[in-house]
Amino acid sequence: MTPAKKEILRRIHRATRDVPEKERPEDIPVERGYRKEDDAPHNEIAERFIERAAEYEATVRRTSEASLPKSIAEACRRRGAQRLVVPADLPGTWIPEGVDPLRDGANGQHLTNEELDNSDGVLTGCSLGIAQTGTIVLDGGERQGRRAITLLPDYHLCVVREDQIVGLVPEAFVKLEYAVKGEGRAITFVSGPSATSDIELNRVEGVHGPRTLEVLVVG
């Protein structure tokens, strides 16, 4: 055993020396007095999501169901995107004329990492939006595809429907429970474009995902 490991175990033993030998974690009640539901009107919750997502430097625009294809086409034109990665089950009506869809997972075939990286971006739906934090949640479900396709391209255009937006984080966890426990899916929480800070606290974008996040809220 290395000296470092011995020291870690010594500290753990010291910190837990007053714990009864037969005590189990479930024997200790945990205070859960936080809010579990947002009782605000849903239009207010949706507006809060839009505001918070924009604060994270995402570009957020509202659109209607009828105008969604046009809004997607306009976003692609502004970006200059001509080759978009899309999940295999993405509706054909979402794909603008003149844009080459790179369907991932079609006929069981996945795009290579190089193909994902060399694309102009990715277009997906989502599982949830969380107003409290301005977060988009992806769970690999309908219209989302596998996790890699939203991490490697430099641009992510994401469609969020108003009825997918919840007010609070605990509400999102309840809705995600089956995806995690029942189907074992990986969950990705997206709060703005990928960004981190280096050792000198300089902001660095695109390290863990796309540098540009654009969101279309459909309502």
C-alpha cells in the first residue's frame, strides 16, 4: 500500500470513528425540504428557460410548429451549414433544402469520429429543458441520437418544445428516472456552449462539446 493511500484511509477512519458499527446510510434521514414542483404558469416557465439559456451564451429563438422548418433553414443559412449530422429518426421536414443530412445510425451504421468532426454541425431534438438553470437535457431518446453526435461537431442546433420545459431540476430528475433506471441511458446536461477555464482562468470554448449552441423553442 502506498503512503498516499495509507494517509487517505487514515483520514477516513478518523472522520468516521464516532459512527456506530451497525449504522447504515439509510438509517440517517436526509432533509429534502427543497421545492419539487414549479407552480408558475407554463408560459412564464418557458420564458425563464429562454432567458437563462441566453445567459449561458446560447442563441435562443422562438418559433411555431408551422414555422419550424423555415426557422431551421434560416439558422443553417446564417451559420453557412451545408452538411449536418442528424439522428436516424429526425423528421425529414426538419432538414432544409440544400442541406446534406449525415444520418447517424441509419441501417445500424454510425458515422466515424472524423466524419462528425468534419461536419458543419448537428441538428437534434431533446428530452427536456430546465427553466431553473437554462439547461437542455439529452437522454439518447427520440430525435436525439447517440451522445457522440452532440459532442464532436462544433455547432449544435437544438429544437426544444415548450411542453418539454420543466421549471425545476427535481422535476427533470423525476421525468428522467425511467430513462436512467429502466433503460440505462446516459444523460447529458447542456448549459450553453461548451466552455471551461485554463489554469490562468482564461475562458476556453469547445473543449467538451460544441463552441456554438443555437436553440429553437417551439410553442
